[in-house]
Amino acid sequence: MLRISLRDGEALVVNGAMLRSKGRTELVIENKVALLRGREIMAPEEATSTARRLYFATMMAYLGDEPEAHKNQVIDELTLLIPAMTCDAGRAACVRFARLVAEGDYYRGLAACRTLIEFEGAALVPANEAA
């Protein structure tokens, strides 16, 4: 059993269905479901970098929307991201993420991918700042 408290207007995705609370809401989940809270949900237009596209593909695989197709995208994006990691900790985070996804643990993979987004942001300097 999982107890979730939602703020007014907070989004929640349950097995691919987008829900939004009206008023403060408390839910009790009594069986296994794929769910993401508002701060864990990424819209397609937010997938603007390799690590963000990796997160979006992992999120879609977790929610059950053609997991194999998204798993292939995860592999493609990870192949691009690993060489961009400039530090050992970033590469280790890639390995940790890949292990979780290979085991089918997409939810924990999302948490690991948030770390990759941070590493990517630190490793890649925007072109207008490099000049």
C-alpha cells in the first residue's frame, strides 16, 4: 500500500492516464501501478538534450507505452551520452542507469537519469557561453 498526498493542481500519471488533483488530495494505492508525480513527469517538448531524451524514453517505457521501442531509443541516446561525459562520476552514473534499465527497473532508472541530466548540464557548455 502506498499513500500519496497531492497539492491542489498537482499532476499524477497512473498507468499512462494523466490525473490532476482538485484541492488537496490524499490517495491510497492498493496494488502495483506505474505512477509518476508532477515533478517526475516530462513533456515531449522538454526533451531538448540527449540526457533529457533519455529520461523521456525511459519514462515512456516505464508507463508501458511500447516499452521495447522506447528501450531501443534509450540505448541510442545512452550511446550518444556516454562519450559526452567528461568525468568518471558521470560515466559511472551512465553505467548505473544502464544496469537499472537492463533489469527493467525503469522507475529507479528515472531517478538515475535525473543525475545524468545534471552531469550533462555541467559537462556541456552552451555555444553562446563558449565565445
